Amino acid sequence: MNAKFVPYYAVIFTSTQRHNTQGYDAMAEHMETLAKQQPGFLGVDSARNDIGITVSYWENLDAIKNWKQNIEHQQAQLKGRSDWYASYNVRICKVEREYRFVSS
Amino acid sequence: MNAKFVPYYAVIFTSTQRHNTQGYDAMAEHMETLAKQQPGFLGVDSARNDIGITVSYWENLDAIKNWKQNIEHQQAQLKGRSDWYASYNVRICKVEREYRFVSS
């Protein structure tokens, strides 16, 4: 995401998947598209090896709450628990400080 | 990491690498071993595709500050900026809420 003054909020989502994850990638892509349209969305970072880590950034807690309650997102969460995830962990965090480096 | 009551702290480290990352993996592994020995260390999650995301968890801000100032870690940070990273971003966060799911 681009520079943004603290404080703002981050949702750290870490997950492990089951063996059969048919349909997961398409759903994940759709959810990212949808998240980007939500009010208060600031950005998202994502990577996966043994575990997946997705960190999304939000202006405030209300924006996170609204996204959590989005109908399509709710359906994806249900499907995630029933079909795709072996486990996951969600952490709601206040970003208090930030610094960055870019090589010259 | 194992269950831990909020609040605690998370350091979200996102990075992109340069082409030649010789020596990086060994250093990263050594830093993880060293971090685990620090007072106040709670756990770490890590994944890398196009970008790398490492989230480390700490009891409080002092624990994060002490780890940042660790001599070997300082040397690794210098080496990271001179040789390995194209860019990185560090976010210091207070974990305010947490919930988890484990499939039955």
C-alpha cells in the first residue's frame, strides 16, 4: 500500500489449508477485488508457503467491521471454514508506527 | 504462535528482494533463532512469494526495541539494506483482538 499516516488498522490473517482447495483461488481473488471497493480500505499484502499470510490495511475499526459483515464475504468465510481451511487466526491491530526503506 | 491474551504487539515486516540474495536464507534463519531467544518474544509467522511477509509477536514495545537494537540484528539490518532488499516496510502494531478457527 502507499504511504499512510499512523494510526490506522491492520488485519493479520494467517491460515493453513486442507489438501483439496478447489475453488479457493478464484474466491480469494474475488474477495480481494471486493475488499478494494470497501470504504476505508487502504491496501493488502499477501504471501503463501506452508502457511498463508494476508495483511489488509484499513482506516478504522468500523471499516473492518463493515467488511467482515459484507454478505459475499460472510459466504466466503463459511465456505472457508467448511471446505478450505485447516485453521486460521485473525488479529485486529492498531498500526502505531511505520518506517520504510527503498534501495537507491 | 500459541494462544496469548491481547493486548500484545506485532511487527509486520514486508519486503521485496533484489535479484542476488546470496547469503540471505542463512542469515534469515540465524535471525529467527536469535529472535526466539529474546525476552518477550511470543512467536513468528513467515511466508514469501513476490513479496515476503514476516510477522513477529512480542509481549510489549520494550521487547521490540531491544530486539531492534541487538548487535547481530543491527548488522543483519545493515547487510539487508546494502545487499538484499529492494524495499521493505516495518509496521509496529498493537494486537487488540484475536480469534481463531481450527477445523474439527
